[in-house]
Amino acid sequence: MAEQTTRIKRPTIKDIARESGYSKTAVSFAFNDPSRISEKACNQILETAERLGYIPDPMARNFSLRRHLSIGFLLPQEIRYSLQNPYAQQVLLGIGGVCEKYGYTLTLIPPLNESVTEAVRNAAVDGLITMGMQVGMDIVSVMKTRLIPYVTLDGTPDEDMPSVNINDELASYELMKTVLESGHRNICIISLGQDIFAEKATKLSLPQRRMEGFRKALREVGISLEDVPVLVSEPTLADGKLRGKEILAFSELPTCVVSMSDIVAIGCIVSWNEEGLSVPNDISIAGFDNIDEATCVIPHLTTVDQPAQEKGRLAAEALFNMINKETLQSVHIQIPYTLIKRDSVKDLTSVQP
């Protein structure tokens, strides 16, 4: 005798309507818009649904609401780079907290088939937060066509694009000036790699803005940026260690390295310690971001504090204002930064000849 298998039928809205005595429309309102029916009816419908073991189909519910109930965070780099960067992790924490507040999920959107535009076309989200985006790029026109609200972090401020930034050029200028005022002239810079948006950029990208700040400070003491060695690194510990080893291979060791990323600077320190060098006695270094690890490494890192979690929170709040058709208090939010002087940069002006 053939073995028979019994399928358990999944309860539907029709079943809940029949068992509760209310219409299918009322059942739909109980799950999607409870304010349109009485509290008594809503409670009775939900109790019936629980008794039957009914769980709403998310896709059907979202179709009814005409929302996906999800916010997208568009990663400018491959996941393996983006999620190894503590700065990006802090931004995600800020965004995620706001999503929880509004009952939304957070969707990470990496480039799809190496195309960020294709990723945006296919993203099932109600709004997007990006890093480093500028107006005039293909993805902006896609978002406008789809009528998706968007906010950029660390992008170029423009009246057509809500953004959250610090003044990166000024912050970088002050960081380099601090290094120079400490007597350093033999300097190496570690820049950030260009993100996936850079090819379509019409204005200075984040690394370029920071480089302009460095250029201005160096010019004031008669040093041309073109005469300063510049390495490029992804913002990961592993890449930082590799750049540290590259610097050790220089014919003349710089007295100070200025990195656009704390995690890269920390990677350098780790690689130098492995080779027996002492920071800052043998070589100094400064970073950018003030991630938590900046005070865990020895010596503590001189850096620029930019509150990444607050950046993410403000961007998400602005995005939800747009989704809910509320007026933005400001199209552009520029938050303050703080230059933090710690022990990783040696003061050469106090060293006796």
C-alpha cells in the first residue's frame, strides 16, 4: 500500500473571515490598517488568526500597503571590504536603530553583477542611503525614475541631494597641520581607494576632498603634495598591514604616516610592531574616524573624530521624513568633527639635537 503523506493546509484570510464572522476586507484592515475597524473587531480577528496559526504573507502585505517596509543601504564597495570597515559598521548601527524605531528592515545592497545601477533598479526598498554619491550619476536618475527617496553620506553636498557630512577638507587640513606643527616633514599619506561611484563623479570625491586638505596644509610649509609618497588602501585591517609593510620597504622611512582611515592606521601599527618598530619613537602615525579601536591600540591614535553612528542616524531620520512626506528641516546636515591628539604622533620640536 502506497505511503500517503498529509499536507497541512495553510490558513488564509478567507478562513479567518469565516471563523471570526467578519469580511475579508475587515480582516485585511486588522493586519494592515487597524484604525479603519473597531478595536473589538480587530482584537477578535487577530485572536482568530492566532488560533488558526495564520501568518501574513509579507509580499502580499507589502503589496497591499504599497510599501516594502525596508530601507536599503547601498554599499559603495564589495561586501568583503565594506563590512570589514568599523566606520561603515558604526554607520549601519545608526541606520539600523532608526529602522527598528519605524518597524522597517534594513537591506544591504552591494553592486549587482558589478553594477550599482542594476542593484538600484532591482532593490525592493522604500528608500536608499548611499555613501559617496553625487548628482549627475546614473543611479540618481534611476532613483528619480523609480520615485525612491534617497540620502547620501559623505557625498558632495548639492541642492538636489539630501546629505549628511562633515567638512572633510577642513578636517584633513587640521590633521595634517597638527602633524606638521609637530615637526614632521618626511611624510607618507595613505589614501582611501575610490568607491564604485567614482567613475561618474563630476565633483571631488571623499578621498579627493581629504587630499585637498592635506595639500593646503603641506603648501603652507613649502611642501608640494606631488613630492609626498601616497599609497592607496581599502579600509580594512588586512590592507593596513600590507601598506605598513610597503612603507617599511621605503629606502628612507618616513617620520610620520597620515592615513585617511583609522583601521588602516591600526593595521600599519600591527605590522610595524611585528617587525620590532616602536610607535611613535621609530615612526609616527595619524588616522581618521576615531573608531573604538583607536583607543584600544597602543599607543592611542591621533585622529579626527567623526561620529559615524550619528551620521547614520541622521541620514535615516531624514530618509523616513521623506518617505512619510514630511518636510526636511535641512537638505544638508553638516555635523561637527573633533581633532583628537593622542600619543601616536611624536613631537619632534621638543627633541634635543
